[in-house]
Amino acid sequence: MQTLIFLLLTFLIVIFSVLLYFKNKHSRVDKLNKGICPSCGDKAKTFYDERTRSTFKVDVISARVLKNHGCSGLNDIEYTCKTCGLKEVYSQSGSSNCSV
């Protein structure tokens, strides 16, 4: 009986740990897509020039496609922070318009 309870508790801990891992990974990708560095918390800076009445935006996060696996494949995207030097690579589904 003790073994069964121990196995059940271990199973529940493993399941919740995996769910927490995917939640943290998803929130990091969301921050990177919004232009916020998850490591240093730096955001994009906007400047307004009153003379020309134009707004300039300096992005902190730069995204670069490493591999494009076709119409129905995944895209490997490398995110780089210009402030702290953070580099992370994530695979995201490509929404490219392919006409065959």
C-alpha cells in the first residue's frame, strides 16, 4: 500500500513538473516575441523627435530565422538580446503562405 501511494505521488510530481516546464518555456517565448528580454527585462526604446515629428523605435531583441523547414515544417528562430547578450533558439510553427 505504501509503495502504491509513493508511486502515485511520484507520478503526480513528475506530471506537474513537466507542465510547469512547458508553461515557463511558453512565457519566455511570449516575452521574446513582445520584444522584452526575459533575462534582464529590458524593453524596446522609443524616441520622439519634435522637429520632424517622427517616432523612432530601437528594438532590444533581434530575431533571426536559422532554419526554415518548408511550408508545413517548423522554423528555428534565434533570439538575441543586444543589452545582455542572451541567445536562445526556439522552434515555432511557420505560417508561411505556400501555394503548390
